[in-house]
Amino acid sequence: MTYTLITANRNYSSWSLRPWVLMTALGIAFDDRIEPFASATNYAAFRSFSPTGQVPALIDGANGEERTVWDSLGIILYLADRHPGVWPADEAARAFAQCAVAEMHSGFSTLRNDCTMNVGVRFEPHIHSPALNKDIARLRELWEEGLDRFGGPFLAGSVFTAIDAFYAPVAFRVRTYGLDVGPHAQAWVDHMLAHPAMLRWEEAALAETWREDSHEAEIGAAGKIIADYRAV
């Protein structure tokens, strides 16, 4: 084994989930290292392993030389150069997946801010803002396009690829906040939530006992908590 993937709390860390679920789903072996969010600002501590002071980070120790790869997109691109199956084999599906991954990486800011990831909690959310409704509508449009064009059950065809990994945190958000993405897109959400890699992440998230105040405050601001399945 040459890879060490450094991630943070399973309940909160959506960026961590992306490479973790991809590597797990594709069977790319790695040492799983968790560095929890200890406070609202973890920059100084995380700088010890990542130049950005953020998670995730991938440490590649191949050939006796330790190399740090940072940012979820940077990690995906690095893995794609070294392992088959990260991107769809079909050219059209691959182009769609790459554009959709880039869009997720740079967009959907209101969704990120208003619906922060928490795997173990369920909400009755506040009234959605027009900006959030716009993001949800775009998600539905994008997912339906991928499913219709490439036949599903994944977003770019019959197998799990990077596009599914990048939208995996949104699958949890859809369930947590009860977001309406329409029946076709919801079928992808349900399929993802039943994937063995996603179930492993969820099991670890529910077992976590640590809490971080700023993340918990974000949860409280999102709406009324109607269920909390996390360990006490």
C-alpha cells in the first residue's frame, strides 16, 4: 500500500467524502487517516500535512518518495492518471462527467452554505431562498440529463465514476434536508445511499461521538431538527 488518504469527520466533511468514496468504490487501496475538525479554524494543524490547511489530502509514498496531493479535484485527477475507471470509458460520458465535476467543484455555493453536510441528522428546513431553489433545480436538470443520456443507474452510465463521487455528498444532503429533486433524480440518490461504500461512510459517521461547535451551530441555523441518529 502506498496511499494514505487524510480526511476529517465523517458527519461533516463533504470534501473528504469525494476521494474516499471513489477509492473505496473502485477498490483502490489506501491507509485511512482521520484528522477531526477540532475547532472552527483548523488551518495551522492541517498545514502539517496539506499546503492549503484543508482536507482531504492524499499522500503517495510510491517509489520511496512521499508526494502530497491536495484538494478533492486534484486527488481525483491524480488517481485518474494511475488507475482505470475513475472517468467513464465512453467519450461523451467522460466529457459530461468532467464538466459536471468541474461544475460541482466551483458552483452550488448556496447549497453548500444553506445545506451543510451532516449525515446523521434530519431536518425540517426553513423556507428555501430563491438562490437555493435555483441550485436544486440545476441539480435535478444535471442528474436527469446524465441518467437519460447514459442509461444509469449512475450519473454517467452503468458504473460508479468520479461524477458520482463528487455528487455523493449531495446525496446525503438531499436526505438530510428532504430536498425535492424529482423522482428520476431521487432514484439516483437512493441508489447511491445504498452503495456499499456510502453505507460504510454512513456507519462511521453515525458512530462518531465528537462534535465541533461551529458545525453544530450551522446545523441549528438550517432548520428544525426532527431526528438525530448519531451516537450520543
